[in-house]
Amino acid sequence: MSAAEASGPPAERTRRRRPAGGGGPGHGLARPTEKAKDLKGALRRLAGVLAEERRVIAIVVLLAVFSVALAVVAPRILGHATNILFEGVISKQLPPGVTQDQAVAALRAKGQDRVADMLSAMTLHPGKGVDFHAMGLTLLLVLAVYAVSALFAWLQQYLMAGVAQRSMFKLRQAVDEKLSRLPLRYFDDHPRGDVLSRMTNDIDNISQTLQQTLTQLITAALTIVGVLLMMLSISWILALISVLVVPLSVVATLFIARRSQKQFAAQWERMGDLDGHIEEVFTGHNVVKVFGRQEEVIELFDRQNEQLYESSFKAQFISGTIQPVMNFIGNLNYVAVAVVGGIMVANGRISLGDVQAFIQYSRQFTMPIAQVASVMNVLQSAGASAERVFELLDEAEEEPDPAEPVHLEHTEGHITFDHVSFRYQPDTPLIEDFSLDVPPGQTVAIVGPTGAGKTTLVNLLLRFYEIDAGAILVDGVDTRRMTRSELRRLFGMVLQDTWLFTGTVRENIAYGREGASEEEIRAAARAARADHFIRTLEHGYDTVLDEDATNISQGERQLLTIARAFLADPDVLILDEATSSVDTRTEVLIQEAMAKLMKDRTSFVIAHRLSTIRGADTILVMDHGRVVEQGTHEELMAACGFYHDLYTSQFEAALDEAC
């Protein structure tokens, strides 16, 4: 396995694993609103991401204009159909042979002025009934208007879905490329779950918000303007009544939203606690059984489940009152419009169809206002997610590879540390003026207590971190003059923490070298003493390893990673406590295989069990991040220093070599 491959699993492998928290209980419920620190700035940058889709967005806006315009005009046309029906009924009751003016004059002569005023505002044909032909044409026109409006709305949603998904595709691509350029220091400082959440959950949140809220905002804004204009064209008095309801609707919506928001936050916090408890219990199921903690686990689950139930009930109940409250306010508006409109119809100041149309408009008027309030709430959450994504994209990157890099197809393995200095924190010295020359084919062992900084030297060699001073040379070439990918291709690694992906045993071994043949894969497995146990599996090399490769033992997982290193056949080998998870008998076999693999190859061995590195050409002894001793086993034992103390602490027989 090359060092470049060891630095992290490929995208196609990581996608097979579910991100933490991505599918727990209640997944898909309303998310709590997390406020952005700089909502305007985040949305401005998000608009920049959408800038490449501005032509499609312009078409979406144009479609929204047509869709809303038609939807707004339809009630007025339907009101005309009502007028045809009502006027036909009234005309049928008037005596034939008289004109409308004569009928109105006769009513005034009888003192029925209000009825006369109402009839004078109509278009009547005394003696004739309802004009069903005209009414049918009008209803067909209404149906056509609604159908075309729905078609435009569908096209609007279709195009907007494409805009959102293409934009998020590019954003995910930018984040993925950014992750490959970030230094290892970033991943040390940020939890993996947080990084995964930014790339998955946050981008999904932005995607859903864009797809749903942008069209809602456009449609709602256009609907408010269009409906208000139509209401004013019918009657400014009735329009004033409807407008007075707006502040009441906004206040009620915000009042309820603020309280439900707190409960949603509590709901998701307790849901996270419950998810964590469930994951913990299932992961450590055997431990729970062994220590007889089943009852305590069940009690804790019941308590957390009850808390989740209470917060979820309150959240759903409070948020669910928005619709009934809005309906109540809408009904108040309906009553007011119906009463005042009825009086105006009786006075001949407005037609019955116009009142009907106005009632529909008043219903339409309050709905987009509630939508806008809801959308602004959701935009807060999207803004927070956008901020988190852009924070990642703004992180400092690794130093760029040289414009004209040096290419080394093959190396002799001559490694030189030339007065190297490095520190994680600027004010905390770690490695100072360190020099080491490793001729080709030699083995360098790095030992020390846990946390001494052994892996740091390897990370510097592979340029996972940049040195502060000095130089690291491979065959006399400064590693900074090479591209990172070519540098890491020269190295092979076997790590203490095994990494295997969901796939067959064959695929996991073949990951060490692209295009390896079946015979080469089996030869690498035999060299790593893994072939025997592989053939005992149900499907042999075609056995599929499940998530985390839990269907084979830890030692068997280690053997597969060693086989992968054999197949890679690197120029320089790095072993990080490679036999720590195998039994003593297997360790002997692995040591024999390792000796074969390390023969005539420059090797760096990180070890805790000092018996495995007695034959190393050079032993570096590290403590608290510093190289405190350097030499062969015999030289260091004779020096009676830190290495001597480490060695004698592990082996009683070594007391014979005491100073």
C-alpha cells in the first residue's frame, strides 16, 4: 500500500459508509434553525455559487411571473362566470319585452332603490335565462388558465431542481478537491465527524433549501404583489380590510415559530443523545452483557426516549398550531370581506362575482406571507450551513507543488534529514536541528514511549507536515522539489490501525498496486502468511468484507494490510507496529516475511516491542517529541541511557546487561 493511498480512503469507498448522524431516528423531521453569524455574507457567497446558473434562474423567474399572473387572474375570470350565472337568474325573473333601464325605473318608482342600485350594476337581459354557452366558455377558460399556470409552476420546479443540484455538485466537487489540498494539521485539529458533516449534511441542507425556498420566495413575493393589485382593482375598501390582517398574521406566525424553534432544538439535542446511546450500546453489546448492565442500559434508553417524546410532542404541537391560527385569522378576514362585500353588492357598488373573486384573493393573500416568514427561518439554517462549508473552503492549503518538479521513477532509498526543525505550535519547540543519514538498504527503528512523537518523523518524511527549517532529501533530491503524489508513491506503509474497505479480500489486497494479476495477488498473500486463512473463508478471495471488516479477526485484518504492502513493492518501507495485533506464532511468521520484504530496501520501523528491532542499523530514541539518543542496540545499551531503561523495563533477561 503506497503512502498516498494510506493517507485516506478514496471517495468511492467512503461513500459506502453512512456519515455519523445521517440516518438516525427521526431523520427527515424539521431541522432546528441554527443562526448564521453573518447571514448576508454567507448568502452573498452562496449567490456567487449560483451565478453560473443565472440564465436558468432568469427563466425560472420568468416562468414564475407567468404562473403567478395566470393564477392571480383566474379568480377574476371565475367571478365573471358567477356574474353570468347570477345575472341569468335575475334576468329570468324580469318580464320579457322590457329593457334593463325600464326594469330599474319601475323598481325605483316602487321605492325599492337598493334593489334598483344592485340591478343597475349588472348586465341584464329581461326574460332570458342563464347563458350556459358563455358560462361554459368562461369555465373552460378558467380551466385552461389554471392548467397553463400549473405547467409553468412544474417547469419552474424542474429547472430549479437542476439549478440546485448542479450548484451543489460543483460545491461538493470544490470541497472534495479542497480536502485533498488541506494539510494533515487541519484533520488533526478538526473531528472527522465535523468534516464529514460539512461535506454531506451541510451541503444537503443548502441543496434542499435552495430547491424549495427560492421558488417559494419568488412565487410568494409575486403572489403578494399580484393579489394586492387585483384586490385594489376590485375595491380599495375591501383591500384595506385584507391588508389590516397582515400584521396580525406576521405577529402570530413569528410568535409561534420562536417557541416551536426552541422545542425543535431540544428535540434534536435529545435525539442526538439517544442516537449516541444506541450506537454506544450496540457497539459495546458484548461488554454490556459481560458486566450485566442490561437493566441500566434499558432504563437510560427509556428515560432518554421519554425526554425525546416530550420535546417532539411539544415541537410538533406548537408548530402545528400555525395552520389553525392562520385559518382562524383568514376566517375573520373572510367574514369581514363577506359582510362588507354583501353590503356593497346590495348598494350596487360591486358585483357578486367580484366579491367571490375578492374572497379567493384574500385567501391567497395570507398564505404567501406565512410562507415568507417560514422561508426566512429556513434561510437562517441554510446560511449557517453555508458558513460552515465556506469556512472549510477558506482554510489555508498545503504549499503548492513546484511548477517544474523533479521526477524520480525509482530511487535507491538514500534518505537524509539535514538539520531539520519542526514544531506543531510556534512557541513549543519539538524537533530541533535534527540530522540523520540513512544509506540505501538500511533499517532505521524509531522507539519511545506512547506520545513521544515517533510518527511525526514519518509524517515529515512523507510531507504530511512541512518542516520549519532544514531539508529532507531522497537520493540527494529535496522532497520539496517533488510533487507530493510522486514522493508518496515511493513509500509503502503498514499501519498499526488497519484500514480495509467494504469489498472482497482480493480487492483489498489489489489496492496495493493497480492492475495486479491474480497470481501476483495470491503471491503477496502467501508472502504475508495470509493465503492459508483466506482459503479457509467461505468464498476464499471472493469473500466480501463487511463494514469495518468485522467478519474477520483483528490479526487477519493486519495480515491483509501486510499482503497489500508486499504487492505494492515500494522503494522505501514504513512499518508502524505492523505485528501488534497478531499472535506470537503468527508474529514469528510475519517477521520472517518482513525480513524478506525489507531485504535490500530502506526501511523505517516504528516499534513498541523492542525485541523486534534489535537488528536495526540505526535506532532513534524519542521522548517528548525530541530525539534523545541515536545508535545501534549495542551502543545504546552500553550508554545506559533512556533506551536502556525502556529495554530493561520490557525484558527481565535484559537485567544481565545492566550497567
